[in-house]
Amino acid sequence: MQKETFEFLKALEETPSVSGFEQPAMSLIRKRMKSVADSIETDVHGNLIVAINPKGSPRVMLAGHCDQIGLMVKMVNDEGYIYFGTVGGIDATVLPGSRVTIHTRNGPVEGVIGRKPIHLMKQEERNQAKIELQDLWIDIGARNKEEALKRVSIADPVTYKLGFERLGDDYVTSPGLDDKVGAFVVMEAARLAAAKKLKCALFAVATVQEELGLRGARTSCYGIDPLVGIAVDVTHATDNPGADKRVAGDIALGKGPVIERGPNINPVVGELLIDSARKAKIPYQIGAAPGATGTDANAIQISRAGVAAGLVSIPNRYMHTQVEVVSLTDLESSAKLIAEAVARIDGKMSFIPK
């Protein structure tokens, strides 16, 4: 990966974008895409829409959601400890001992998530596997409620302590890979496609609030009204001891993007992606999606009178934790694959299943 591209990815991962609070990350994307876009717009929902060759035909939408899971300040007790709710699907068992950042109007406030120490627990508490959110709190070092509320406000978003680090030569780890890598791939695919003679109109969208029900994809797709829509999200890598390949399939980091097949996927789009990968000699994996996927592709497929949907997935270890892991090679291959596929779409193609 080129240094400039790597630095953009790193900056994106180190910028907060909790669902409903995505605009800091969107600002980075807007700056990155300014030189290749014919237009860049932000809709009322907050989706960032990058248009390339907007007068072409047909209209093609790429979607990668820019929001990440997080927490939200709900109340502060008299001693200055902060209680919180979840934004998106949080596994409470990974929260105790976490370093977190509260993103306030006046800047970031660092904190840690505390819990009763095991030494002070009753035996039945030690044996309890489930962790209740109300038994956890954020400690920002405040002496009392008044001091805490001078630094934070009710409803401030909270992220895990953001960071971006290499693991070996090709892997990277960060709390927000789901799915800022999707937004990254979509924008890099658009940059690659912009260098080609596109016949289609391309709309690359960094969508919002996917973690709360595919909301941004639903509204942006309705507004763009594409014929074809390709979503990019992460999927579970099963090349680790905690994964069951019988349940999630045989998916590995570094072996290429996952091209999904199933009822959520238009057969023509699916074959276009597979054929494009073969012709460009891009390694790929096949993912089985037997139902509606929990991704932007689901919302895109059923927008208006229906959209020919595709889904490219990035293998990801330890999803929805502080230490998600992906392969840089997979990210590059995904962007190249999508750009190759988009460049082949023209007004003569039919996406009606046969």
C-alpha cells in the first residue's frame, strides 16, 4: 500500500465516528476525494456522496458505512462516575478495563471503564458469566458530579481509545475497522475508477448509522436511485481458534476480498464481480449469504423498485472489539476489484436475473 494511502487509512481509523456522530471522519474523506470528484455532497442524514461522471448511465452506487459502534454518556453519579448506554452491538464482556475517550464539544476526555475487583466479589458474582452495563462505569478522574459535568455532557459519544497499529507486515489492528475500512475501500475504488473511461455514473457513498439499522444506506440509495449498488463491509474471518468454520464458512485474512452469493445478491452483479476478479487476477473468496445480510446491501437491494445489489466483504478478526484485525492486501484487492467491475458497467448491460 502506498504511503499516502496508508496514512489516509490510519487517519480515518484514528478519527471518531460513532453512529450519529460521523462528521469528523466524513471531513477526512471529503478532503481526500476532492481532487477526483465531479461533486461531493452531504445529505440531510449525514451521508457523504462522491459523484464521478454523474451524467453517465446507468447509475451505480458504492456504499461503505463510516460509523463505528460506541457508547454514550447517560448519567453521572454524585461521586463523578459516568454510567453509559451502548450505540450499536457492544459485547459487554470486553468492556471492563478498557481505555475509552469521551468526545465532547470542548475536545476529548480520557477515561477507563471500571468494575468491582474480583477480590471484592461474592462467589456467585465471580461465577456469573453475564456482565450488566449498570455494573460498569467510566472513571475520568473527577472528584464529584459537578467536576465531571464541567468536562463532559449527557449524550456525549464515547469510543474505545482509538489507535491504529501494524501486526506483522500485512495486518493492522484498530477498534473501528468495522466498517471504516469499508468506507476506505469504496473511496479508493472510486479513485481508481476515476482514472478509467467510465460509461456509468458512479456515486461512492460513505453511509451513516449502519450499526443502528442500515439507516444511511436506506436514505442515500433512495436519493441516488441507482440501478446497481455494491456495498462493502467486513465479515468474520475464521482463521483463528475462536471461530467455527461450520457456522461462518472458511474465510481467511490475506486471501482476498469475499464476494458474497445468496438471495441478497443480484446474480448478474455477483458474476460480474467474480469474472472481474478472474480477469484481473485478483485473489478472492466466496461467501455464502443464505438470507438477508446485515449490511448496507440489504437496504440497497429493496430500495424503491429494487436495486441490483452486490456485496464485497473484508475478512475481519475479533469483530466489535477493541482489537479488530484486517489485511492491508485484502483492502487493496477489494478496491481494485470493485474499480474493475464498475469500469465494465454500461447502458447495454441487463441486470435482470435469468
